[in-house]
Amino acid sequence: MFKSAIVLGCAVFCAVLTGTGVLSLGAHTDTVDMATTESAPPASSSTTIDNHVTAIPKASDGHFWANATVNTRAVRFLVDTGATVVALTPADAQRLGFDMHALTFDREITTANGKTYGAIVNLSVVGIGQSQVHNVEALVVKDGLQTSLLGMSYLGRLSRFEATPSNLILHP
């Protein structure tokens, strides 16, 4: 259990550190500064290649942004293969119907912004294009997460996924 918490903490730390690096480049490029705007990250939408495969195009910032349906609601995720579980911002968790006051934030996480805590939740269904996964473990991160992360608790349950220079391909 302790080992899992350390691995999860490291994954969230790396994701936040990567996001911080991208934000620091924002002054020199045309990427979106997610720290100062409420608008969505660079637009990308998944497309169904055939009846079974979904492609998520690489955004102009070099990342894969997935528009998902979680428990019937829309959530925008940064795809993060280094994140052990799906990580939700408090705002996304509230939109999904989780009561922030009822959650138990007992998982210590170390991020680029310091230590914070997370609460384990279960997502009934997470769908992106043709790829739906039921009963997905997620972590609501109390502080320091700018955008929700699509981690391995979703990606690892697909039959496979692959990154190409221009797309992330999801195989249900």
C-alpha cells in the first residue's frame, strides 16, 4: 500500500512538473497558459478510425488531450501514461457529482507545488470514442493539479494503445 502511494505520488509529481515546464514555455510560444485562464486547453477531438479504434490527435502543444465522457458528463483530460491512476481536479470531481466534503483525503502526494492529499474514488464508466472502461479507479487531488489526468487505471485496461507522431490510438 505504501509503495503504491509512493508510485502514485511520483507520477502526479512528474505530471505537474511536466505541466509546469509547458506553462513556462508559454511566454515564448503560442501554447495556452492554463494557470491563468479558465478556457480549455488546446482543442483536439477524438475520431473513430473504424468501428473499434479511436484516434486522439496531438495538440499544438505536443500533448494528447482527450475529451471523455465520465459517468455521463464531459471531462477534458491530459493523457499521462506516467500517472498510475486517473487524477481529477476538485472542479472536475464536483462536476461529476462527488461531494468534496464527504471525500477522505488520506493519500499523501508530493507534487511540484509541494505535498497535498488525494481521495480514492470510483468512476462508473469512462469513455473516449469507441473505448469505454467500467469501474475505473481515480484519485481526486485536493490541491495543485491544474487539469485532470488520464492515467493508467484507464489506459491499462484497454486491449492496447499506441502513440504515433500525430495521434494516440486507443484500442478497446
